[in-house]
Amino acid sequence: MRQGAPMPAGSGLEGDICSRCYMAHRTKGSLPTKPSPRLRKMLARLQQQGGSQGGDTFVGFKPGPAVAPAQFSLRSCTSAMSLTLQALLLVALAAAGLAQPQQSVPEWLRRAQAADPTLGGARRSLKQAGNTFIPANKGVWENGGPTGIPMIYANLMKDGTVIGWATTYAGPIGGSGRNDQFGTVVWNPLLKNSFQLLPQCGIQDCKNAFCSGQVTTWDNNLLIFGGHGNDKDLTGSRWYNGFTGQVASNRMASGRWYPGVVTLPDGDVLIVGGVAHNGQGGWQALPDRRAEYDNPTYTVFDPRTKMFGPDRNEMRPQLNRAWPIHLFPQLNVLPDGTVAVSAGKTLVNYKRAGDNKFVEAFRYPDRPHPSAWSYPQTGIGMTMPLIPPYNNMWFLASGGSAQERAVPTTPASNWASMIDLAAGAKAQWYPMGPMPYRRLMGDGLYLCDGTIGFFGGAQSGIAGWSKQKQTYRYKDGSTWRCNDKCTDAHDPIYEATIFNPLTGKWSAKGSLAEMMQMRLYHSTAVLLPDCRVMSAGSDVTNGRSAEIYTPPYLLTKRPRPQIVQAPDVMRPGPGQVLAVKYASLDPVDRVLLIRTGAATHSIFFDARALYLTILPTSTPGNLQLQMPPNYNLLPPGMYMLVLLSNQGVPSVGRIISCVPPGV
């Protein structure tokens, strides 16, 4: 029940709601005709309770063997129930053997399966049903101030600042008057017109770390693997301490330009692929030099010892099959601890077989798309937020080039597909397009309401630099002349797009506000702790400023929940509970953890978001949150905790460190 109209304690109304929910579902044939005496006793107990907060709870019913399985949403029945009583109802049903938490089937999948379980039937069903929606408002873009350099890399750190860095520049950085080739800046979203230029070559340690892979750690370090240049820079690794500003380095066994990187459940880092000579990826790669330049191996880095394992070859068959469209392979840790590797069209599952070894478990179907979608035909890949009990992991592959062997005039693709990585070898792709825009080399990230935002990019061309001189005209009428390292992509996209993973729908074209700057090759986007989005970069258009997007969920005029107190560290595991104190005029009914951003080249390294279960021991102002049962679901790192009201309005996020095992 909405605050301001509390339900009288002992009124029996909530118990009546429970009973009516039970009876309504019983008529569907998915529950026994009569509740057991134990369930009757539980429901009677509920009738004696009262509450003042509302919310939504989803329950999956697990009937006996003779009854067909079903899932039932209590949303309509429990809108007037307190969070505690909703949880008690779950306990009552579970105690009677009638319910267990299950992940609700997304609306788009129900539509597809109802039409035809085959891929073609799903495609027809989704097209016929329509796949767009109109947000509550357009959101608002505003000037975020100068960044000093084009932020080709952007990383959200523990204190809420963004570390940005780029390739080498032979001129003054951001008007500083300093001839610094290795610009690294600290940008504070709360101080719109200022940035701090880091001294002594910044994060790159006076070597070119451009085109590397990166992750952030639980203790606020930024790890960088690989680099640019035909020398030792390609074998370099660096780690930057976000607390002290110190930079240290080490060497890998082989050079890696555009490697894939992911944090493993034990805190180690898996580094996959890349090439040993910059520029030798994509269709311009030289086939007769492949054996010399390609690097279809992987290695494992231990952040505790700062040591690398040996290069290994078990992923070579996949990376060879994907070559030459195989750079920046996308890596995802699954709920069972295996790793899914996406390169080109290929998608393969690997299981760990020792500290530094992975072996192929099975191959998923290739992405059903005319072209490979790795660099330079760059699309966007993201896993959707995980929902308790975390049995599924939906992976969205979107956009990229519409045709193979793409050139600067090739149109981008407006198609997207989804696959459940946790479904095993029988997993299938489901079409989720068309998207409102054709999109190449855009940036995708989680938003604070569990939706996915897509920003920037182009509607034609390929990722990469061009030597053709170009003049860019901005929306405000100003121009900039590019004489070298210009773009090979065209038709910039100014409007963001929002994807709802539960409905499978995209925000309609024209339904969201447009940014002022074009964000083409080498752009970045990062979710900020206040749930706004920073968009920056685009070195091909001299993008040395940021824009900030306020999404529709912050413009509803409803109050935001406030996190009053939360721990600085957390860990997963059976029985682990996260205690959070909060204040909110509207009830809080969802809690989300979002991995802090580490973005470059349309890749969001370590991308992960998951909902937490609100336990029945929660009370108004005090949340007891059930942590995931293991590190497979919550690998070590920094996560932003966000509370969502039942009006869909998020709190300001609180960055919490998930410590690795043994810490």
C-alpha cells in the first residue's frame, strides 16, 4: 500500500489478498484443489499482519508431478502488501511445497514461443507484435565540460571519478600548455568545468598502451593488458592504483593488440587473443603473415602475485575460425563458472581445468547474422541483468556491419539477437530486431532501472582510422577539420536507444533526446553513480569534452530512494546478507548491483548486473539482501548498489567492493 494510506494492522485485508491470489491461481489448474493444513495455517497467520509499504514480488510455483508447471506473477495481487508480508507469502507457499523462486520468463520469449518455437517463427511473432515503446519522457542532455583529451578509455573508480586516457598526442593536452604524449585525466562529474591531468605520462607509464584490454579490481586498481606499436609495448601490462596514483608494470609472454579480458571468480584475470602486430586485424590483415602476427592464445594473470601463466592454445581452434574478424573477443563468466568467448560469429563455452588452463566444453550456434560483429565490423554485446535464482544468462548481440567484408560505405546492421548462455549446447538465438537505428561501434551500458542504454556510433562504415581528410560540422554550426586519422564511419547517431530486457522492446526512434556532439570512433560511455550517463571521446572529431545524459527515470517528479548506510565491502556465499539502511517516500521493491564501467572501443569489460533478493527480515528503512551463492555470479570487483522504488526511480548508487575469496 502506498505510503500515506497505511493499512490497519490486523484488518485481514492482506491475508484476503493472499487467499485470493492463491484461489485465482488454483483455478488455472497449477495448484492443488485444496491447500494443505500447513498452508492454511500460514495464510491464517498472514491475515493477522498489517503493513504500510507496498512492492512487487514474483513467485514461481512448483506443483506436484501430476500438475503442469506454471509461473505466476503476484504483481496485481500484492501491490497493497508490505515487503515483509510478500516475503511471508513466499515462505508460506515454499513451506507447503508449492513454490520456489524461479526466474520469470521474459515477455518477448513468451511471445516467441507462443507463435512458434523455431527461430523463424520467433522472428515473425516479434515483428508482428511490434518491438518499440515510448518512454515516459525524452531525458535531457547537458554539457559535461572539458575532458582535456578524447577519452578513448573511461573507467569509473571507487570515489566516483572517471579515469580517462587515450593514445599518444604530440601537442598540448586540453590547453594545459604541456607537451605530453601520454595524456591521462581524472574527470569529476560533480565539477563540470575541471579535470586533473596526471603527471609523468599518466597511466601509460610512458609507453603506448593504446588498444589494450582493461579491468578494474575490487581494491580500486586499473589493470591494463597489451598495447600499441610494433615493439615491447604490445607485451606490456600496467596497473594503476586509484588511491595512490602509482603505476607499476610487468611483461606478458607475447604481444597483444585488442585482447579480450575478464575477471574470473577467484579474482584472476583471463586475457584472450589479440594480434602481435598492430593493424593486423580485420580484412586488411595479411594472410601470408598470419602465422607471424596472429596470437590465438590466452594467458591468466594473478593480481596478487602480479604474475602471468604461460600462453596456452586450447582456444586456438575458435580464434582461428573467427580470424580475421576476431579482435577484442567478448568474454563472460557464466553462473556455473565456465567462460563464454564470442569472436567474430563464433561463440564457445570453456571450463577451467587447473589454475591456468581452459578446455572447450561445447560450441554454441554461431550468431545468425550476415557478418561477423567483432572489430572492425563492431557491434555491441551485453549480458542482461541476472534475476534470482540466476539460472539464466541472456546475452544480447546487436548491430555491427550489415555485410561481410565491410568498407566505409557499408551500411550498419539494425538487427539484434539474444541467446541464453546458461542453456548449454542446446541454446538457440532469438531475433530481437529490428532496432530503431542501424548502429556500428556504439557504446552499450546498464542503466539504473535494469534497462540497457545504447549511445553514439554510426549508421554506415567500419571502425578504424582513415587517411582521407574530412571536415566535420557539429549541430551547433561549428566545424572541425581532420587532416589525419579521420573516421571510416559515417552518419552519426545522436539519439540514445533504450532496450528493455524483460519485454524485448526498444525505445522508438524520436522518443529520446539527442546529444549535441557526434560520438564516432574511439568514443566511450559510462554510467555515473548518480545514475546519469557520461558520453565522451571520439578522437576522429576531436571530442575533448563530455556530455551528460539524464535518463527518463530521473525526470518523473517522483522522489528518489536514499541509501543512508551500506557496507564498503561485500562477498557472495550461502547465507551471506547485505544490510542496507535507506529512506524512501515510495516503497523500494528492487535492488540492483551494477559492475563499474571499464569501457573502450564499444567494449564494456567485465559487464555484469544482477538483482538481489529482498529477504523477509527486511523492514521499512532496513533492507536485508540475500547475496548470490558464489563468485561465479559475483566475480570480485567494484559494483554500484542501486535501490529502485516501485515507481521505477533509482537511488544514487553506492560503490561497494566485492572482495575475492580469502580476503
